[in-house]
Amino acid sequence: MNLTEPEIDVDAPPPAPRRWSPLAAISLMLSVLPIGSLVAPFMGAAALWQLRSRPDLRGRGLAWAGIGIGLVASGLMVGGAWVLAQSFTQLANRPADAIRAAWAGDADAFRMHLTRPGSEATAARIAAWVAEVSGGVGTPLEVSIDRNPPSAADRPPLPEREMLAAYRARVQAPDGSERWIPLEVVFERPMATEAIGAIRIRRLAFVGPDGARIVFPDDVVPAEPTPSVKPAD
């Protein structure tokens, strides 16, 4: 039996080099982008499916890398967004939580929502403010953000670290009727290194129908009397 070597066509062109899969490359590029990371795993899966039927393409490693990095980046982004949303929700609910604690007589829980000097107020001072509000405008039943706040054009400018937020409170007036009244909330901006959760209330002010404001804490600090100096003998 004669064995002959297969003939090799020396004139045949060399086989074309395998090309990279565009889907795999796109998946890897998208995986490091903020929004693209959400799409990268799907692009990587599509690339793997394509590579199964296209032996002329390569890029399986790129596709798996795009899937892995995309999933990790998407998880971090979604988790960060959830934490940020929770922080903003906690901040928006802080006035309602503080007022609820004050009317429940829980001075410690009330103070934790405020910055100085409100965070250092005595329980007696907090109770006095609660009584003043209840006797003046009514007992708060509900607190929410005011979607149609009054114009602040005529308000004096606030200090740099203070920011005003417009809320409203549904109160039960001393005569038993219910009504909505404005509630001014001044937050104190956090330092550059502090998170959103570090923002505390600087001042609360219920505004009665007659425009009178019942403020806590009272920022007016009486000046200390100047000691009299006796003339030297």
C-alpha cells in the first residue's frame, strides 16, 4: 500500500486572520461607562452567542470580561443610587420626624434632628415651644413638603451655610378645626467632607394665618450686661 503525502498548494493564499468580535469589544468598552455598564452584560452574552457560530471571530475573553465588569459596575451604581435616594428621603422626612418627637415629649429624639443651638435645648425649653405652637396655631397632625411655596424674593438673605426649605403643616387649631399652615425649615449645610445624612435642622418656624412666626430655637441671645467699672480712687 503506497502512502502519498497530500499535495500542498503553495500558490494558495494564507488563511485570513481571525477578527475580533465587535460585540465583545463593545461589551468591554461599555462595561466601564456609568450607564453603559447596564448594557454591557447583554452585549457580552450576545457576543458569546455569536462566537459559537462564527469560528472566524475571536473575543471570548473580552465578552466574559465585559459581562463580569458590567455586572460589578452595575451593582455598585444601583447600590450607590439606592443609598443616595435613602439619604434624600431621610433628609426630607427629618422635619416631620423632629416635630413628631417633640409632640411626643421625646426631647432626645427631637434634638438629634437639629444642629446647635437647638440640639442643646433643654427638655423644658422644647416643651415650652410645643405649648406655644399648640396654643397659637394648633397641634401638628401632618408635615409635608410644600409644592407651591410662597415667593422668597422679600426674604433677607440667609447665611452661607443655611438653606431654606418650604414645608407645610396640617394642624388642628385650638377651636378643633383643621387647616394647612406654612412651616419654614432652615437646614444647615454640611461640611465638604460630610454626607447628606449629616444635614441637620438649624431652625423651625410655624407661620400662623396672621403671618406671626413661632420659631425654634430662638436665635436672639440677650447681650451680657457690661460690668460697671468703678473709678480708681
